[in-house]
Amino acid sequence: MVTRDQIVAWLENLTVVLAENKDYLTQLDSAIGDADHGINMDRGFKKVKEKLPSIADKDIGNILKTVGMTLISSVGGASGPLYGTFFMRSGMAVAAKEELNNEDLLKLLQAGVDGIVQRGRAQLGDKTMFDTWSPTLETLSTALTTSDDTIVALQAAVNTAEQAMKDTIPLQAKKGRASYLGERSIGHQDPGATSSYLMLKTLLDTLVAS
């Protein structure tokens, strides 16, 4: 089971991880985007951290929806609406839940990713965050059918996410600002795929530590 306290800890830890990786994400984005992904993610999650004390006693669905609304209202660029939608949809999928079983966790992530796809219209191979999420969800789903150990399944998913993130390097971007570069977008790791990996890795690290 994943508890409400673990979800809150994940979000707090994510604030730290994104602050630590702000320059790295911005550097990735400066090659193929607006050079603001790290800055935007850091700003958005600092706002989330400010909100957390006032919502930490709510149910998990409520917490995630509030995170989503906070990101949409405070993050510029494409990442604000995309990640905001991710958290709002994931919150709706686990409405009123105080803890999550493996099925709930998968449902939460699947709903969030469906929201990203609906808003961003990205397909596999477009060099976006979806290129991390799609194979990762597949791995997690398979892992949870063969093992009921959340940590083991998440570890497999994070391994997939790391490889999927690196696999965006040879792709040509088909979406967003990076798509304007055409073939010049080849050879660069996608910043959204990278922050998605960091999000999953932080979830795993939080559960392992608690």
C-alpha cells in the first residue's frame, strides 16, 4: 500500500530533486526549446511545496488535484498545462482514497498519462515526455501482474523510464518548439522525458526510504 503520507513525501522530495536538476533540465531545453524547462518546473513545485501543509490531511485525490491546479496556474511553457493535467487527472482517478493499492497506483499514473496525451496530442516517437511514460506504464503493468511487490514493480518501471529517456536522443522532434528545429533536434535528450523520469525515480526513492 502507498499511504497519503508517502504521496506527500514524494511531492516534497520532488521539489528538492527538481531544484537540484533545474540547471540540467534548462540546459537540455536550451538545446531544443525555450531554455526554461528547469526554471519552470522548479518554480511550479516550489509553489506546490507552499501549498502542501494546507492540504496534507486531505485525501490523495484531493492532494493531487490541488497540485495539478497549482502547476497550471504557476508554470509557464508547455510543461505547466501538461504536468498540471497529469496531476489533475491522476487525482480524479483516485478520488477520496486515503491509501493506494497497486491497482490504484497504476490507475493513477495511467489517468495522468492519458491526460498528457489528450492535451499534448503526442504519439510515441515524437520526442516528448510521452516517450518516457508509454513504455514505463507498460513495464509497470506487466510487473504488477507478476509481482505484488510495489517496490520491485516500480524499480522495473524506473529502469525502463531511464532507458526510454535516453532513447529520445536520436529522435527528431515532432511537437512543440523543438519541432521547429527539424533534423537539428536529433542528438539531444528531451527535457520533458527527463523530468518525467525524475518524477518516477523520486517516487521509487521515496517509497524505498519510508
